[in-house]
Amino acid sequence: KKRAMEIIDELEDKKRSVYCGATFLIKPNLDYVMSVAIRQMIFAKDRCSIYVGSGIVWDSDPVKEYEETLIKAKANLKSLDFDIELVSS
């Protein structure tokens, strides 16, 4: 995990924020909800950033995994009801 994070830091020019990190909510009665933020939308002023990813395992096909992320991103974009261009980074 540590080395993966170092490689990501070397290769990616933007910070991920909470994307792909663990998120959780602990209620006063100690009930909790946990998740991995593999898909998210962040709204700030006049901009919406959409982050998507997929699970990579030893026999993953990189092309199919990339195509899967585009499908997930398009589903999020459709929910916004805007004319938006999908840009990959």
C-alpha cells in the first residue's frame, strides 16, 4: 500500500483528496457506515469534478478496466443533466 501511494504521487499531477480513501460515519449510538470512495462528485463554485476508478487484480485487462471507468463516469454525468465533455487525466 505504501509503495502504491508513492507511485501514485509520482505519476499523478493532482491530489486525490478523499478519492479512493476510506470514508466512514460513526453515529452517537456507535452505529457506523464505512465505504471506499471509488466514485465521487465534488462540487465547488461553478465546477464539478467526477472521480471514478475500478478494482485492479492480477488478471485485470487494463483496456477493459479503463472502459469500465468511462461507463461509470458517464452514468454520473448523466445524473447532472448538463452538456459536459468527458476529459481523462
